[in-house]
Amino acid sequence: MPAIYLIRHGKASPEAADYDELSPTGYEQAMLLGREITRRGLRVGPVVTGTLRRQKQTAAAALAEAGLDTAPVTDERWNEYDHLALLDRYSPGPGSIQHRIDACLHAWTADGGAGKDSWTAFRDTAAAALRDLAEGLERGSTALVFTSGGVISAVCSSLLGVPAAGFVSMNRVVVNGSVSKVAHGRGGTQVLSFNDHAHLERDGSALLTYR
């Protein structure tokens, strides 16, 4: 069956003026991703990224490390939700940034709105992007999608039939530079693995980051 690797971008730069920039740790994670792609001996088909800089930079570094000259196609449907807009909209109380984002995501998924910035629209947009990609894959090929944790969690939670609260829990634990594998065949599209990050653990846990 053709497969799709949903790859979370490397660590961005939350402490810098521009969050949407891969950090030195992020580049190291991306290079390890490239080596893992080579180790698995994949027949790489299409490569896709969202339009965010951190996604594109991860793709470029990983593909270069893997020796692949495939030019990624950009598709904004693979972009992350706007966490700053959610923080502004729901104004959670004090706490760590992760606690505040979790509170916003719970409020967002429970909101029930149907506009372009709603949870439903975000989830359905990601599902449509996956469906369009899967339907065009050749047998035995693997597509690489460089995206973000929220998108990966939305796709995988939907395929697994997990309720919205489960999406928030999955989103919290997606590791930068991790790989989630989805297979597409006659029986539909199925999650084979979620948040695989063994390639980042070979020298301990220093490269396990979540933001």
C-alpha cells in the first residue's frame, strides 16, 4: 500500500522575535530525520509542506541530508492553527504556555462554530489535504508531508475516531521531528504509527522537544 509520513517540523524559536524560524536544535532534528528516511529505504513519492517557514526549512534540511533532490510542493492546508489568535480569542487564565494553549484548544473544539477559523474547518481542511494526497499516490510509494503537531493530531485523531478532547491530548505530546505513518488502501486510510521519534533518542533525550 502507498504510505504517507506526517512529519512534524523541527523545534522552532519560541524565545526569539520570530517564532517561525527553525532553531539550531530544529536543524539537528531535521538532519536526523533525513538519515532516518535513508535508513528506511523508502521509495519517496511526492513531498509536501505547508507554507510556514519552519515547515519548509525542516523539509529542505531533511531532504538534503537524505540526498533527495525532490522539490516540495506547498499546500497551505497543512499549516498549523494560529495559537496566538486562539490565545487572544479565549483569553485563558494564568499558567504555563502549554496549560494556556490546552485550555484554548478545549474551548475551541467545544465551540461548535462553523466559520473558516473554527475547529471543524481546521479538522476538515486537514482531512481533505490528506485525502487528495492519498488518492494520487502510486502503489509502493511514500509521500512525505512536513507539517505541524496540530495538523498531525487532527488527522490522526479523526482517523482513529478519537473525540475532540483526545485531539488536545495527542497534540500535547507530538515531538518535534517525529513521524506518524498513515497507509492508504482498499480499506481506506488508516493510522499505522503515531509520533514515532526513536531516531531522536539515540543520544538520550536532549532532542525531545515539543514546541
